[in-house]
Amino acid sequence: MTGVCSSSLFRRPRSGLLAALVLVTAVLGTTLSTTPAVGSSAPTTAPSTPSTTPFPPSPPTNLAASEVRSVSVTLTWTAATPGCCPVAGYDITYYKPFDDVLYSASVGDVTTTTITGYVQPGRQYSFRVAARDSLGHRSGSSDTVTVVTPVTDTGPDTTPPSAPRNLTVGEVTGTTAALSWSPSTDDVGVLGYDVYRFDGWFTSTRVATVAGTTYTAALPPSTPLRNLYYVRARDAVGNVSIASNTVTLPTADTPPTPPPSTCRVSYRNESEWPGGFVATVTVRNTGAASIDGWTVTFTFPGDQQVTSGWNATVGQTGATVTARNVDWNRTLAPNGSATFGLQGRWNASDTAPTGFSLNGAPCAVGA
């Protein structure tokens, strides 16, 4: 697979901080060396007879993780095309998200290798590969491939859940912000979701573990660092997913800015009798992008209690009703809509709700 492989780690450059080399480890008899941070030029030694065509190799293509285990990741790629000189080898850089340490490894002229250095169970890693020719010219990097390692290679469940998608910030008050996301899938079952706050530097803090796909976060205090939030799914044995996208929350002293409305909801009482009602709710996507997975939330102004629903999974807590898509109507194309129904009971008032949200964002009301 590889005749010679060296590995090292160093700090990823941050704004206002020079990249610091932390540790260089030689493996399989290679000499110690330092590796420049991503984005900086690799030092080269001028040949005694300069080449008249100093063109670097092309970037490797089709980078893929052919096997992901708890403490190793096997990578494959399509070889780079030589420039002026033969390809001598490849440099792999990889890192864990929400961290400032960058790892590297070097291999010979091969198109597959197994990375074991600093790979731990239940962690997310992103990999890139660049080619290096016999005179030290270095190609651009390949596309990035991202994986998450399982917590174990044996047992009943070695497959992590899929990544949560579409993390969004919904209603923001003076003290809280509503987060929501599309559910993950798992070959056995998703147990819950871990919500993290990231300072934009290298510290992530798990702020909550929830069973559903929503979380109301307290607005963080004002700080010179950033307030990024992301979510990971977790299964019953502890496998975690690749992280969702990140969102930024305002600080507690920042006036909230309501998100623009990209939805419209209409509520219609189809039938009403003393003590009971049947209603339909239509949600329409008024935005320019498709919505993959939707959750509609509203609050009854009366004392209505939902007893059943159709075309959606409906639940009620207090006066608040939550309706999630079913499989066949999960996607709302631009200007597309979905209608679901409710049946319930009431005693004092059956007044229709007047405020609705879609995936945490407020919606316009009306047909």
C-alpha cells in the first residue's frame, strides 16, 4: 500500500494567530520534517539544473473513503497527471471540525493508503490529498471527503446515523432562539440529538441532548468570540453522526432580527359542532428553494385538544400543536404545498389560531 509514510500535526491558522507547529512524528524510518499549514506555499529546494517547464502535477481526483473503522480510514483516489516531472508521492491533510489542529501524512506514488495517526473512535474527520513531483512542485488539493468513525468495529451496531440537515434559527426573543433541523436516519434507530455551541476557535460545548428535532437555546452572552451552533445525531450504542451545518445565534444584548418569511399557512374549520371540530391546515413554500422535511407549529387560542390527524404526524403539548411531514409529502417544491387534517374537541372556545411557523421560521397567514 505504502512503502514510506510520515505523519505530523500542527495548528490550523486562525485570524490574528500565527500557525504553530506542535509535533512532528516520523513513522517507518522517515526523517523528522515540518509541514506548512493549508494555504501556505510548501518550501522547495531549487534543482541544480532548473527545469524549463516547472509545471506542478494536476490535483488528484475522485477522493473517497473506501473503509472507515474506529481507528483508521482507508482512502483511495485517481492519480494526478504529471506536470514537468514524474509524480513522486502524495501529501494527505486532515482535521477534525471545530478544532484548530491539522494533521498530515505523506505517501509514495500510490493511489490508496490507510490513515491511522490520531484517528479515534466516534470522531469526524475531513481529508484532502495533493500530489508532489520529484522536484517538490505540489499540486492543488483534491476535493474534501468527510467521514465519522464508528465507536466500535464489532457488535450489533457499527454504522453511525446520517447527519442532521437544514439546521435553522427560528423565532428569536430577547432571551432565547428556537433551533430546528430535519431528522437523521440510522440502520437501528436514532436515540437523540446532541446540540453544541462552538466559539469559532477550538472549543465546542455540548449544551443539550434532546429526543426530537427542535431545541430552544438561551441566547449566549456577548463575547469577542463567535456563537456557532451545530447538531449531531446519536444512536443507542453511542455512534454519532457527521455534524449538521452551523448557525449563528445573536447574543443576549443584540436586538433580534426576525427571519424573512418563506411560507404561508392557512387554517380552515371544515366542520364544527358542540364539543368537536374538524379542520384542515395547508402549508405553502413561498421561497425559491425546495424544503426537504417540514414541521408546522401553532398555538390554539381556545381550549381545543387534537384527538387525531392525517397526512402529518401531529402532537400537542399544552396549547401548542406540532405537525411533521409524512414520507410522501416531506418535500415542498417552490410554490408547492401540503395539506393535513385535524380532528379534536373543545369546550369553551374553538377560535382558529392566527400564528404559524415552518421549521421554526414564522409564516404569513392566509390562503
